[in-house]
Amino acid sequence: MINRTVGERAADGMGGGAVSNGTGGGRPTSRDVARLAGVSHTAVSFVFNGRAEGNLSPATQERIRQAAAQLGYRPDPVARGLRRRRTAVIGLVTDEIASSPFAGRLLRGAMETAWASDHLVLTVDSGGDAAKEDAAVAELLDRRVDGIIYAAMSLRRVRVFEGLHRTHSVLANCLPEDDSLPAVIPAERAGGRTAARLLLEAGHRRLAVVGGQDDIASVERLRGFRDALRAEGVTVPKEWVVRTGGEIAGGHQGATGLLAGTDPHRRPTGIFCYNDRVAAGVLHAATRLGIAVPGELSVVGYDDQEHMAAYLTPALTTVALPHRAMGEAAARLLLDAIDTGRTPPATVRRLACPVVSRASVGPAPTR
């Protein structure tokens, strides 16, 4: 005889019998599961509402799950959401899903984390239009999402839309102008230190920086780069920090200015690039000038851009932006707030930017 808890004896008040699908061949219901498992409807509710422990024996729980699997039963998320005053949907508003090569990684991280917690992600791309972003947040609130992630595809400070304060909200790859919401961003300064150490450990001391402007990412990466060099007593000459934006043309222009017509004994032997597109321009310039990479010049990128970094010649050593991890961390932070009902503190979480080693860094030339 199976020993049953008091809660189970109260819940399991229904005998077995033939199962008839009360939906007329449509979607199976929890009552169909109860009939097949030989338990009460309440017992089925206990299992699928997370209240089975202490109320039902493990054997009965397993019998109910097997019956549900046999019938192809899944709980109705709408009905369950109404009972819990939740919709099991979170919103994700971003500025550049359609155009950013990194959006897919961030989205996958957020969506898979949400799915593992039985949530769906409803995504809106504003195209960078502030009015559309306000409207998107308002629309998501009207649809009663459980919370919202706002994600930017380049690190920057953003205006916090009023609607984000009306629900649980988290920022990804951006910082709030008023420091009012939690944010998950890359550890850009630490990433710059990592890039410097790659070159220093290979023996390079004549180092340059190409690309970027005065944005947060550029400033933080350069600070980190200089941090690591300072610790080794190495400095970057002012004229070897060349700000040329973030595109291939800028990298080509910057590298040409640094390398063309220069005594090989006086030119940089290592270049840290603002991103992988700039690094591609640097590699093209080196090829045109007959400078071997990595024999005469080592190059480090930043981003690990999909379909690019691994296919350059030589394949690019780079510091990866943790877009997928940012999506995962932002979703986890949001889901925890939804589960506990507590607003997370408005702190900034910085995620490590890992090295992806390939073939563009070698020992410093001995000459």
C-alpha cells in the first residue's frame, strides 16, 4: 500500500475510469489528465502549479506527469497567468535589432533564459527612434508583460522612459542617464587591459591604438589599455592614438598613417583596434604596405564579430563582447525580480570580455 500525505488524501478524491477527452478531440484538459491518472483535478493542479511537494507522493506526481505526457497536455499559460496575475511574457525593446551583427546573440541569451523559466519574450525594434521606443514601452505595458528589458546595441547612456518605472525593468548594454535602473554591461576597461596584456606578453613595447571616438566604450577600452601598459612602464605616444571611428576605412586610414614610409625600427609593432572592422582595415593596410602580420606587426581586435573575425587573413585575435551573456544576465535579473516581487537595486553589473585567440598576434620582432 502506498503511504500518502494528508494533502494527497484530500486532493486524491477521484477514482480511475475510462478517459474521454472532454474537448471533443481538441486540446486535452487537466480534467482529462486527472481521469487518466486516477486522481482528482486538484491533484493535477498541485503538480502544474508547483504545490505538489508535501501534498502528493512522488509516485502520484510521476503518474500525473506520465498521464499528461501521454495525452500531450500542457497547462494553459493564459489561465495560469490570470491566476497568478502574470502573463509569463517579458518585453524586450531595442534600438537596432535589424541592423546590428550582435543583436542575435543578445536576443538568444535573453530568450533561452526566459524560456527555461516558462516565459516568452516579445521583441520590439525601435530603429533608434525615441518616440517609437516610448510607444513600444506603452504597448508592452498595455499587454501586461511581467517586465521589460531595454537593450542598446552599442554601449551608451540612455534616457529612461517613464513607462519602465511602472514595471520591473532592466537595461542591457547601456546605462541609465539618471542611474535609476539596474544595468548589465561589458567590462570595457578590463577588456582594454586584456588586449594590452596580450601584446605585452608577446614582448611588444611599441604599441598604438587605432579607431573609436569619444564614446563610453572607446574611452573605457583606452583607459584599460593604458592601465596595463603603465604597470609595465610602457607609454603610448600621443600621436600613436589615432581616433578614426569604427569602420574598415577608418582602420585602413589610421594604420596607413602610422606605418607608411616609417623606419621599421621606429614604427609600432602592435596595434590595438577599437573593433574588428577597424582591425580588418589595419590588416588590409599592412598587406598593401608589405608588412607581415604577425611576423612584423601584431593586431588585436575587439568584438569577435560573427562571420568576420575568424575569416580575416590572418584570422583575428580579438576581445569578445559578451552579448549572449548580457542577454542571459539581464533576463535572469528580470525574472528574479518578477518571482520575488522585489525591484532589483539600481546597480551596474559588468561582464567579462574573454579573449578569442587566433593568428594575428605573434612575438615582437627582435630588430
